[in-house]
Amino acid sequence: MNTLIRPALPEDVAAIASVGRESFTWAFGHLYEAGGLARYLEATYSPAKIARSLAKPVNTYFVAEVEGRVLGFLKLKEACLHPSATGPGTPWQTQKLYVDPGTLRSGLGRQLMQAGEAWMRAQGAGSTWLVVYQGNASAIRFYETLGFRQVGVEFHDFEQLRVEFKLMEKRL
């Protein structure tokens, strides 16, 4: 698979939204009732929401493109402090990493993370942190293989749903 990892462009908004919806549904859809999932996807992965996020100067997106098709994306947030993240220098948040469910374990996620980490280091980041759903053992193992370690726990609420996440950090 010949993969191009590159900064996202405004023309990628629809593809990022699609990958986000598909991947989120695959990973977390079982936690939501149908109406709640639809509302969450619209609030988080509508093309308009992605376009606004992509335009913010504090956000950096990378996409994984295979044969002209965007199959994954990474969203980073610049200078994003968290009280449990204690790494050196200015921490950045690794906010979203999603790949098309059909490409899991193909290396796209690892390639996106490598590009993102190189970018953050070049921008002077000393560490990065992220949250990962506590029930997603394969994602937790993936981040551990990249050098992340758990430094805390967070809870995120959406409507009547409360989800526990592991807070993980990596020094860059």
C-alpha cells in the first residue's frame, strides 16, 4: 500500500468527516442508542464542524492518502495544557486519530502518529497527551507501543452517557 501522509487541505473536509463518522461508529457505536449516536456524529463529524476545526490556527491536521483516497486523519492541538500531563516543554494534545476501519493494522495510524510527532517536535513541543476509551484495549496497546504511558483517567459525558477514558502522555 503506497501511502502519502500530508497536511490536510480544505478539500479534504468531506473525506475527514466521513472517516471520522465511520471509525467512530465502528469503535464506539455500541455505547450509544441510535438517536444519540446520530446526534453525536452530527455535532462532531459534520463537514461544517470539520471545516471550522481545520481553519483554527491552533489545530493541525494530517491525512493518510492511499491511491488518491483519504483513509485516515490525525488532529493535533497546539499548546494544550492538561493538569495531569507533566511532560517537559509545551504539551500538545493528540486530539483525534482515526483510520478507515477496513485499514486497521495496516500501519496508517502509526504513519500518521510518526508524522504528527515529528511536526510537534519541530514546533517545540516537549510532550503530547491524549485520551483513549478504557474499553479499547487494542488502541491502548497501540499507544503503549508508541511510548505513551497512562497518567490519569477522565470521564466524558454526552447526553445520558458517561464514558471513562485513560489519559496517556508521551515525551517527545
